[in-house]
Amino acid sequence: MRDRAMFQQEELYNELLRLFSPLLDSLGLRLWGLQVPASRGGTIRVYIDSPEGISIDRCAEVSRHLSNILDAEDPVPGSYTLEVSSPGLERPFFSLEQVLEYQGHRVNLKTRTPVEGRKKWRGRVLSGERGLLHLDTEQGSQAFSWEDIQFVHLIYEGSESG
């Protein structure tokens, strides 16, 4: 049963990606991340980004457009909530490639299974290849399998110009 639910969640993710990407591209926005609900009545979270940053007004505009697409296409069974936002200063990462854009920056991450006896880690992004993320941690260099990372997000360290 769980495998079927995960398959349906993945299908919904792919369908929403297909529906949302052309609109976001046309608006000059980057789809930073997409989270779909694991069950009915959940929240669809859409994270958008652009070089100029994202304002509340821009999120509201995109939300209206995406709501229209969802109403017309009706890909989500049952009720749901749509949230559109910027990934923010402590942005979550949805791919290894995104993390690598922040090489040298500090991140927090949590693994699904313990690595050297622990699941929570903090360190600077060193590199990544072949599905591994390398961090410089207090314990030294540590590699994490992207598939085993439950979540990873940037640690905001304040303005560097300052």
C-alpha cells in the first residue's frame, strides 16, 4: 500500500512539474522546488526564485496563475492547499546541483539512516559527484549519499558586504 501511495505521489509531482514549468519559464522564474502532499487535503508547496529575488506580490501573482492551471487541469484528487513562496535565506535544497551552487557555504542536513552514528550534520559544502555530497564538518570531511539525505538547507550567515 505504501509503495502505491509513493508511486501516486511521484506521478502527481511529475504532472505538476509538467503543468507549472512552462508558466514559470514564461515569467522568467526558476522553479526552485516542489513539494506535493503525501495524502488528500495536504499542501502543495511551490518555491520560486529569480536573480532579482521574489516579492510577496510576485508570489501572489504566481499563485493566481497556478490556481487557474490547477482548476482547469484538475490533477489533484480531493482538496488541497497551494502555497507559493521564495526559498528564503535558509533555503531548502531539492537537488545535489542546487547545493553545489552554494559551495563554501554552511548547511544543515539530516540523513535517513545514521552516518557514523548520527543523522544530523552541519558543515561547509565542499563538492559533490556521483550522487555524493561532501561537507567539511567539525569531524572533518564527510560524504553523504544524496539518496540518503532526508533534507538539507542553507544556514544564513548574514550579509557578506557588511
